[in-house]
Amino acid sequence: MPSDGKDFYRRRLPHYQPVHATFFVTFRLTGSLPADVIAQLMEQRQLRERLIDQEKDPERKKLYQEEEHRRYFGHFDSFLDRAQEGNKWLADDGVAGIVNEGILHRDGSVYDLLAFCIMPNHVHQVFSPVGRRDSSPYIVTKILENLKWYTALKVNALLGRRGAFWQHESYDHVVRNDGELGRIIEYVAYNPVNAGLCKRWQDWKWTYVAEPYATSLE
């Protein structure tokens, strides 16, 4: 198994990406979590998935799978927030500024940006892909591939380094309704507060929330 567990991570994360949807995505720095933490998370998930696979009712099974997906992400994100080791290049204002610019530059052209937050070792985004010239929306995986490629190129030049900057895999979740959207945007905005990085979400330099969602957080 690779040191960051990325092969297993890539195979196991589901990617349900319907058109004309709003997405909550998270991507992290390569080497941002120790291999033993990744292994622990994966082992727990495998055990739960084996139990879920025993469920005969399709509707309940789907519900359990969605709950497990959210549980897994919650634990994963919590480890990222508490990580004392691992790469934290995004804590550097120059690096975070490049990522910030890359995210904002795509607003209105490939997606409608609703919120984002740049943490020291990972990034959260909430957006809705917009239509291309043929009216078909941009695909989320392609959006993230391009964003991560562009920012990695710029950051590596800034830092004078070579090699992977972002972890290959990204987490993406389809937002089901307005209520869930509000909860997710609040989660993104308050991530730095809950991680002990600032007192108010407005104080974090690398957080953005579009109106009217920002007003609802006041």
C-alpha cells in the first residue's frame, strides 16, 4: 500500500455526479495525513460496508450507504483539522493566495461558486457547474482536475519544488436540497472556527460565502 493510501482511496470513494446539480467537494494536500490514520479509516469503513452489504432491503441499504459516506467524510475531515503532522503548505499566504485566485477565477465560467474555505491542509468548495457552449455542464471531476493541475503548477514554482502537490482523490457529494445546502455552507464557513484558527468565520482570510448565504450566517 502506498504511503498515503491513495490507490485504495481512489477505488473506494463513490462519485455520483448528475448534471445540473450542486456539489460539496473537498480535496487535500498530498502527505497531509499519516498512512496509519488512512489505514484506520479504511479498516473502519470496510467493516461497516460489510455489515451494510448484508441489508436486503434496497431502500434501507441505500440509506445506510449514504450515512456511511457522510460518517466517513466527517471522521476524515476531523483528522485533517486536528493533524499535527503532514504537509500544511496552504498555511502559507502565498500558497493559499494562488489557490484562492484559482478558485475565484473559475466562478461564472465553469461553475457558480457558493462557498469555499482554504484550510492549512485541505480545501472545501460548494458550487454548481455551469453550461458549456453545447449547454452541457462541466463535469465535476474535470473541474477539479484542471483546478488542481493549475494551482499545483503555480505553487510548485513558488516553492521551488517538484512532484505531487494535491492528493489524487477528491471527495464530492451531491447536495440534495436547500436545507442540506444551508447546513453544508455553514459547515464550510465555520470550519476554521471549529478548528480553532479564528473566532469568527468572517475573520478567516481564505473563506468566501456568496449572498444570500453569507447574510443567513450572521
